[in-house]
Amino acid sequence: MAATADQDLESKIQHNVDHHDVYEEKAGISAFKAGAIEAENAEHNMTVMEAVKAYPMASFWAFVMSCTIIMESYDVFLMGNFLALPSFTQDFGVWSEAHGEYIVVTKWQSALQVSGQLGALIGVFLAGPLTSRIGYRWATLTGLMLLNVFIFSMYFAKSLPVMFVSQLLEGIPWGIFIANAPAYCSEIVPIKLRAPATQMLQMFWAVGSIIVGAVTYHYNDVKGPSAYRIPIALQWMFPTPLAILIFFAPESPWWLTRKGRTEEAAKAVERLGKRSQVNSTETVAMMRRVIDLEKSEKKPNHIELFKGTDLRRTLIVCCVYAAQNLTGNLIANQAVYFFKQAGMGVSTAFALGLITSALQMIFVMLSWILTTYFGRRSIYLWGSAANLTLLVALGVAGSVGVSKAASNAQASLGLIVSVLFTLGPAPASWVIIGETSAIRLRPLTTGMGRATYYIVEIPCIFLASYMLNPNSGNLGGKCGYVWGGTALVCLVTAWWGLPEMKGRSYREIDIMFRRRIPARQWKKTVIDVNDDE
């Protein structure tokens, strides 16, 4: 009897202990979820200015990371401008009896402009696994140091093949920058700052084109190799200062939380925001809640991008990236050469190219307001529709015969297309790319999307060079018909498949993709703050 009583007592004690442990566990889960909900509600309720005040250093570090895009932009526009630079064409081109000047033959025009993109295509595939393993910060630092080395080979290049290989090598770090920057910028800022933080990438793309436009405009009358070697050497302005700044930057707290380093994630949050206005514990709880939704036993890999609901997310990112090359962007990238083929003088073409780049920067800043208050989908669709109309008008202007009025109309429409692209589709694209991918697969998704961009861009560059080259297609403004046709396909695809993610937390975006809500229904769909499926 005594033994039985003792056993009953022990059983009751153990039951009470177990019950207490379960209670504590449930209380812990409840507190964790309450903190996560509190942090998400706080981000939803912030105004844009309150978000800037609460996260001042997040805005600064997004600014610094966006500066890495200057380097790709600089070199992309540099090669386009070199094709119109007399000293470059004289050293690397052939004499054209028909036009009375030196020109770079079509195959090398195209090859020089795709070489960097080929390298970047390699870089974006390296960026995903590299960033998933060592983080955004160290992956970017690796790219910056490699770029410092590769600029040497381009500076000392004395033939087109060597220049081609040099550009290809430089492209590898660009791929790392362009894959990481939109993901990092979207992860370190609160909801209300995601649009301006990621749109800064388009602004710095314009900054790179302004710098290269000013440099090549200054050197377009200079005789000898210094006219193009000095602009090449100026690339060294960027990597080392940026590397020093990024060395001191915080790692993305989302990346740290994915790795289970929650204490470091909390410290990163405190570095990004003001301690008096940001609760790092609750913010990390919000991140853990989203990451738990996406939890998987497998390590992130490219195959997952094409399975289940992640396939839809991957397709959106890839299509938005591809559309950048199919809605008039290549006219912007070859603006100086386009203006020259439209009948402008060399100095006028370079001046118009510089004006185009300056206007692009202004219009990107205007797009911050539009995208913040009117959403991503509407701005993207209306901007694409406007570009389509202008591209068709450009084709008409190129079809009315050779005259000064027709040349001026083509140049004006080319400028407007290039500038309007940076008001709507281009900056909205960066926001969409940063928001669409799952947190767990983000480095891989942005890398795959940018790879699609290059895969589409490379044949488009060959096509654009063929259409504009006077010894080949010689279409001039009539290329507007071609780009108008591709822009129409992109517009219809976006109307059908692009959701509106303005004001949505990453948790809400995850849930809406899992529920397979049609793109046109996203704006009016309500997701309860307690939902965790």
C-alpha cells in the first residue's frame, strides 16, 4: 500500500511538472507571437517620415549598398559612348566610305556591349550560393576587391579581344552587386521605406550614366588613347571607398535570423534604427515568424525556385527583369549612339546623352512619391503603356523620310522614352523584385531574375546594334516598332500576372502566394494579423 501511495504521489508530481512545462511553453509561444504582431503593426502604422526617423541608419546603409550599382551603370554606358567616341573608333574601328568616318564593325559593337553582361550572368549565379553562405556584406566586399583587380586588364587592353575578356571579368562582380543590392535594401528597412530604398538602385544607375556622360563629353574632342583610357581608369574611384564603408555596415538581420543568429540580428536591428523607437526583440520575433512560415529541412537551392508557389514568385521576378530590356531600356543604354544615328552631331549627341541621364535621375526621385502613394502595379502598368505609345510614335517619326524635322522628332522621342522609363517601369521593377521573393530563397531568386535579364539582354543588344548600325539595318527611329511590339507583350503579361504588394508585410505576401490569390485581387484581399498558415 505504501509503495502504491508513493507511486501515485510521484505520478501526480510529474504530471504537475509536465503541465507546468507545457504552460510555460505555451506562454512563451504566445509572448513570441504577440511581439511579432506588435512589430508588424508598428511598421504598418508608421508614416514614411516616421519610418525615416525611426530607421535613419537603415536609409544610410541602403544608400551605400545602392552605390555599388554605379559601377555597372558606368561601364555599360561607357561602352555605348565609346562607340560614338572618335578616338576610340579610330583606334578600334574601320573606315566607312559610305559615311566618311571610322566605325566599329557590328559584330564587335555587339560583342563589347554583351561582354560585361556575360560576366554578370556568371556573377549572379555565383551570388546566390555565396550570399546564402557568407552573407550580403562579405559577398559584396569580395566583389569589390575582384573589381579593383579586373579594371587593370581593361585599362591596358590594346585590342578588341582583350577588351572583350576584360569586360567579361569585370562583369562577374557586377553580377554579385546587382543580385545582392535589391535584396539587402529591401531587408534592412521597414515596410514604408521599401519602395524608396530599392528605387535608389535606379537612381544610382542614372548617376553612373551621368558621370560617364560628363567624362566622355569632355573627352570627345581629345585625340589619342587618353580619350578612352582616362574614363576607364576613373572606374577605380568606386570600389575601395565603398569597400571601406560596407566593411562597417551591419549584416541583414533577416539573413542573420535565417542562420539562427538571433542575438546578432537584434544588434543589427539596433544599429539600423533608433533604440528609443525600435524594439529589437519584437522585430526579430517578427522575422522569426516569417522564417518559420517558410521553414524547410532542405538547404536553399535553385531547384526550389521552380516548385510550388515559389515558381510563381520566380516567374514574376524573371518577367519583370526581362521586361526592362523589352520596353525601351536599350534605347536609354545606347542613347548617345542613337542620337548620332538620328542625325545629331557628335557634340550634340553627347550633350543630349548627358541631359537624358540628368533627367533620368530627377524622374527616379519623382517615382519615389508615385510608388509610395499609388502602388507598384498601377505605376508599372501605366508607365509601360505610355512607353509603348511613345515607341510606336518613334517608329512613325523614323518612317516619314529624311529631314531635319524627322531627325529632331526621333531624337526628342528617344530622349522622352529613355526618361519616362525611369519614372514608371524601371524604379517600380526594383521594388517588385525586392518584395516578391521568399525570404529563405531571396538571394537565389534575385540572382535568377537578374540572370534572366542578361539572357534576354544579350540577344537584344545584338539586335539593337544591328538595327542602328548604318552598315547593317540602318533603321534609326524605326526600331521603335520592334521595341513597341515587345513592350506590348510585356504590358499584357504584367496586367495578367503582376500583384500589388504595396503596404504588405513579408508575412502577408507569403500567405497570399500560398493561397494562390489572383494578381488582380491582391489589392482588396484582407489578411488577418493572427494568420500563420
